Amino acid sequence: MRRTAFFWDESCFWHAGGNYALTFPVGGLVQPLAAGGLPESPESKRRLKNLLDLTGLLAELEAGSAPPATEEDLTRVHPVDFLKTFRDLSDAGGGELGLRTPFGRGGYEIAALSAGLSKAALEAVLTGAADNAYALSRPPGHHCLPDRPNGFCLLANIAIAIRAARAAGLAKRVAVVDWDVHHGNGTEAIFLDDPDVLTVSIHQEHNYPLDTGEPEVTGEGAAAGCNMNLPLPPGAGHATYMEAMERLILPKLRAFAPEAIVVACGYDASAFDPLGRMMATAETFRLMTRAVMTAAEELCGGRVVMVHEGGYSEAHVPFCGHAVIQELKGSATGAPDPLAPTLEIRQPNAQMEAFLSGYLGELEAFFFP
């Protein structure tokens, strides 16, 4: 079995924010929900950690917390003025910056801790302290722009981790594979002109944000070709994700030859997610993890880091996450997905799969003419 580090902290589960009903602010004709709040709640993450405890897989991991990202870490990505505004509002009791990013008192410190977990996970792998790592980061980060929180994301966790690692001389070339159901627009924007960071996002087309994630955005200047967007139609399902991995993502990784691969590991492509319609299964996430790990063994000594992003089905996320972490570890300790029988018969039919394969062929011709 591999040495798998697992970074988590109870404080990250205590992040809380404003009064929402799903993604709509409460008021006017929008009635509060009984549970209240955004779908980005602590429970999907806490239940994942609890499932790891219950099966015994957590005991096989090198588990613990990490220090928060420092101000120096944060300012490599985010302007000082933004960070000051965030901290001041947090100290004053909380509020909201950007779009759908509420937080309470102490929100700044929790967000810095979330980024710190991501930073520590990448550092552990690059220094050889672990073979691979998982950061149960919350709040998530892949939508956050340098000066504007967005879509539940208050700080750009993965970008902060990568720039900290590069500043420490631990790596130069890093690839990010984002399989969250929503486009990783924040990570893309931060690295769009950086030729030493490859950003790949496979996502549901025009889900969120509505106006980003098109294939034509491939990088700027010296970084031309270092950004790959793979928008998929709703309902794409397991076979399409695996075919996209083999035909598009893995060839891009091999051509880039990174020193480490960071996965923006969202589970909202799950068939039971309230914010996605992509029909992925726990097995989809397991096998995508296996594919990335196989590529990493070939390219960069197996250095893979998973950073938790979205995923809002409190019932299904734990099983998807357990499958990923079991694969990272190479453990026999499993958690059979109770929803698997339902998902097996809900995948696209042969006619739809043929259409989707043809669609991937068009993307393949675009990226690999």
C-alpha cells in the first residue's frame, strides 16, 4: 500500500454563512428552507470523514491537520486590499463578498486553514513525506478569482498551494485536473498566462459559471495550449468521463510532463447531486483516480494530490470520496456504494453513448489536430 496523507480539520466544518435557499438569497418570494443555507454545507465532508473512520480506512492514512496558509502564501495569489477587506469583514461578524460566498465571524481564518490543508498536501507529496495526499478542504476554492470570491469559494486553495510550492523550490511544472461538475474558472484565470501550469477542466457545459469553460480558451501568450476545457452535455455518464480521460486528458498530461498532478476533486458530477446532471458513479471517480495515478507513475513518480472541491449530495459524496481515497492508498478497505445498482441502469443508452463518443472526437480533433 502507498503512503497516503489525509489533511482535514474540524474547524473547516464550522464555516457558515448567510441565509440562502439553495443558491437564492432568502427574501421576497424566496422562502427559507427547513435546513437553511447554501448546498455547500459541512455535512457531505463530515460524513466522508466519518465513513473513513467507520470502515477503518482512516486508520491506514497519515491523517492530521496543518497550519493555515500565511499572509505571504495568500498574497502570491490574492491582492492585499482584497485580503484586508475579507479579514475586516470577518472580524466584524461576517458578511458576503463576491457572488454566493457568505461567511461568518472567523471566516477568514477558516478559509486560510482550508488553503493551508491544500498547501500541506502538495508539500507532503513534493518533499517525499507521502506518496500521495488528499486535502479535505472547506470552503472550496476553484471558482475564486484573485480579487473576487465566487461560487462558495473564498480563497483559491489550489493556486495558493502551487505558488507556495514553487516559491519553496519544490516544483516548477504542475498540472491541475478539475473534474468538479462546474468549470474551474478561478484556477483557469489565475494561471491562464503561466506556461508552467497546465489547467484542465472537464465539466457540465454552461452549468456554472454560465459564461466560461469553452474549449476555445486555451491559454494566453507563452501559455498558449496550457489550458484545456472539456464541456460535456448533461447526462454524459460514466463511459463518457472515462473515454474523455483516455482520449483527451491523459494525452494532454503526457505532453505537458508535470512534476506533480493536482486534482480539483469535486463530486458534484455524481448522479445524485442537486447541482449537476452528469450521472457519474462512485466507480467513475475511482477509475478516474486510477487513470491519473497511472499517468503520474509514468510522468512524475506518482505524485498526485487531491483537493476536495464541490459535491452536495450528503448521502452519495461519502461513497464517492471513499472510493477515491481507497484507490489512492491501494487499500482493500472498501465501502460498497449502496446506490450503485440504481446507477448501473441509469447510464446513457448505446445511441446516446455513440453521440457522446462522436462529440469527444470533435474535441479531440480541436485539441490534437
